[in-house]
Amino acid sequence: MGSPYKTVAFQTLGCKLNFAETSTLARDFSFHGYAQVEIDNPADLYVINTCSVTDNANKKARKAVRRALRKSPHAKVAVLGCYAQLNPQKIAEIPGVSMVVGTKDKFNLIEKMETNEIEGQAVIFNSEIDSVTDFNPSYSMGERTRSFLKVQDGCDYTCSFCTIPLARGKSRSADITDTLQQARKIAETEIKEIVLTGVNVGDFGKDHGESFIELIQKLEKVEGIDRYRISSIEPNLLTDEIINFTANSEKFLPHFHIPLQSGSDQLLKAMRRRYNSDLFAHRIDTIKTIMPHACIGVDVIVGFPGESDKNFQETCYLLNKLDVSYLHVFSYSQRDNTDAVQIEPKVSQHTIAERSKILHRLSMEKKRQFYEKNMGTTKQVLFENWEEGVLNGHSENYISVSIKGDEDEVNQIIPVKLVRFEDGEILGGRLK
């Protein structure tokens, strides 16, 4: 049965992992004869890949459906991803949704679209998450300079605030041989940088008797890729061996993103995190001792149930004393079917907003300090975009750098001296 749909538009909500998967789906649609159009254009079919890490992410998904149908009132809309797995019936009730596809079936979306009559009420394809065992390799190709390579999926952790294991299933990955094959496909393009992504990348390979350190040692030898970044890694899985390898690598960059969530050991225990504040501090100190120039980003949750003023001050104290470069601050969002729902007392929205402001200010100060420490040094900058005579890109340690230049210098790695900090980025000068 051939498809009646000729044009397709994709929208991705959420994490880098979703971007990798959407891009892979888009290539599959192109292979089957679909013409891809931008999400703001009219299309026969809209595919919305959703996130559900917060309630705001759910709201964005519903908004995306409405916006698509304003562009093409008679289009079909397929909703997939984490929100589709967790709340399929709620999505099916959104006016205009044609199909809801859970985790197990999302990579079979074309088959579902072409073999099912979709008229009237939304069709739901949703399986119990325990039945999801396959690993689907994915990588993004939407940018000239960078690709997100999915190396792992799912999670075996049971953090009390998180629905990801319910949305994506158990931890799993391809083996190293298959993952290297994906990296070599990327290397055949003009892309220079790969970002390794997953739900819990440090868990890579345990279903194959392999390890993350073995993977990155092998990726280092893939020809045609100049740079690698590790998107995010749990502090208990970021070993000294991984840190030392990165410090001595020619391709793996001195940039780490490490979730903390709270600086209070009491809250870390309530969250069921697998480390304490001392272990986290040790990881930061180890990195900075070996790589003083390394960039370190940190995830923090404010307003977790039971978070007292004392708990919050413990978080602020820890972050103030640690040499980190920026924060990603998340306001706690109560998720159904998580144990944190039962924890009391709840933190008021006003208090959450005030604490969030404090940490956002701290993040800006940490970023300023980090940038100023790098002033006057020379960095290798991969330029990602050009506009009105100005190139912008990121250094190996993830500093945003702008210089005057030509459009044909996009996707080139150029040595730049960091000259001046202005409006959240550094203005650079070319070496003479």
C-alpha cells in the first residue's frame, strides 16, 4: 500500500537524543519518497517527536500540534516520543492528532502510516515499556558542523523524580563495532564534530560486556572526525580513566556536562541519586587539576519536595566553591507515577521561582569567571554559522567565540586569540 502523503515536516522537542532520532526518521522518510519541508510550511504529514521530562514539555507538545494544524488544517499529525509513551490517551484526545506512536513502534512510523487507515479518531500504537528491548542506532545530520550520535538508550536507574525509565525502557546500546560503523557514516560527510548522546551514556556496553571507556578509545581512531564531545555523564560513571583519557586525547574535548541535581546529601538520598556531594566535588577537582581549562556544566533541580532553606543553601555553597563553568537550572516538575509525588512538604511555586533566579545569577557569574580565565589564550574554534560578516562558533572548551570573517569559513577550525568578553560571548582576533 503506497502512501497518500507526499510532504512531511518534523518537529523535535527536548534532548539531543530526540534530535538524533528525528533526523534518522527523516532520512528514512526521504528514502521512501517523501519530500521534507520545514515545520512552519504546509505539509501533508507532521511528525512531532516529544519530550516529557517536565509538564512544560507536555504543554509544548500540545502547542506544536495546534500550530501544525493552523498551517495545514487537513494534514495528518503523528505524535511520538516520551510523552506519547507515557500519556497516549491524553494525546489522542487532542483535536487533530491522527496517530500516537510509543517507544517500541516509533522507528516503524512509515509502515504504520502506510498500512493503516487514518480517519477520524486517532490511532494509538503503544506497548508496555518492558517489551522495549531493541536499540535503534541514530544520528543527526541537520547541521553542517556537528552530529549527535546516539550511543545508548534507556535507563536502569530509579531516581524518584524521573519518568525516563518509564518512557524509554531499560538501558541498552549497540556494541562497539556497530557504533563505530555509525561514526564512520558521519565521517563520510563534511561534519567535523560528534556529540555522544544517550539517556545514560556512561552505562554504554554493559549489555555486551563492553564499556564506555573502550568505546571512546576506539572512536578516537576513526578517521575523518576531528572532535568529540560527551553530552552528559553521571558523576558515579565518570571514572578517573575517562577523565585521564580525555586529558590526553587529540579528539575528545575538555568539556564535561555532569548532573548534580542537589548539593544536599539528604536530598540526593531522597532523589535516589547514586553519589553524594563529596564524590561530585572530587570529580570536579580531578578534572580541574588535570585540565584547568576544561569547561564543566552542571544540572541542578530546585524545589524538589522537602527542599528546605538549609538544603538549598547547601546546594549554593557547594556550587559556589566548585570550579564549574555554567549551570542548567530546572524547576522541579511533579511527574505522575514517580515516588517523589509522595514526598512532603511540597515547595511553593514562589519559592521555586526565587531559588531558580538565585542559581541563574550564579550561573551567569560562573560563566563570566570561566570566560575571563581564558582571556588572552589561543583556542581552536569550530565556526558554526555566519551572519553579516561575523563568524560564530565554539572553542574546544565550549566558549562561544565570534570574529569577523567570510561565509566560506563556516565549518573550519581556526586558531583564535580570545580578546574581549561582551554580551555573553568572547570576541576573538585572528593570529598574525
